[in-house]
Amino acid sequence: MTEHVVDLADRLASFSDLWSPKVVARMNDYEIKVVKIQGDFTWHSHPDTDELFLVVDGELTIQLRDRDVTVGAGQLYVVPRGVEHCPRADGEVHALLIEPRGVVNTGDAGGPLTAPHDESLL
């Protein structure tokens, strides 16, 4: 459990790698992660959990099979469990994710963009 204030801007400034979520806090069985996003990700789903994207800076497009959802700074979107999606950003986006512990960023798809679990910013 985090017992101190987490400064999201400071945590986001401490790394440069894209598509590699960093755990910054825990709440019950959930991890709060920050991530930098740019370009196209991979189509994937999370069969067992919803996925929350809260955009801190920039504009994120979450592609769904039937439409695109645009999420701007200060906005959030929850991808329901099992829904195939593909995040995309034309410019660099800073976002906060809330997910159960152990969720893999590429969900059921795997592949080269799968990031290792990173708790270095706790």
C-alpha cells in the first residue's frame, strides 16, 4: 500500500519508454500504473477484467471493432472485459491505468509489445 502522495508528473518524467506501464501505487488487489503511449499498439482483449484508461496529457484513441473512442486529457474510458481494443496515439500520451494485479498489457494477444511487470516506481 502507498503511504505517501504520488506525483504523477514526476513519475511520468522519470522514464521515456513507450507502452511499458509502471506501477506507482496499489489499492486492494489493484495496481495503479502510469504509461507513455505513442503510435499503434496491438489488438487485444482482457477476458477476465475491465481496463480503465485515464488520460493525463494528450489525446488517446481507443479503437474498438465497431468504432473509435477519443479520450482527452482529464477524461477516462473503461474498456469492458473481453472487448477487443487497440490503443493508438498520434502524439505522445501520458495515461493512468487501473487494473487488477498481474494484468499483462497485451492481454490475450502477447507479442513483441508485451511489457514486463515493472514496480520500479513504487
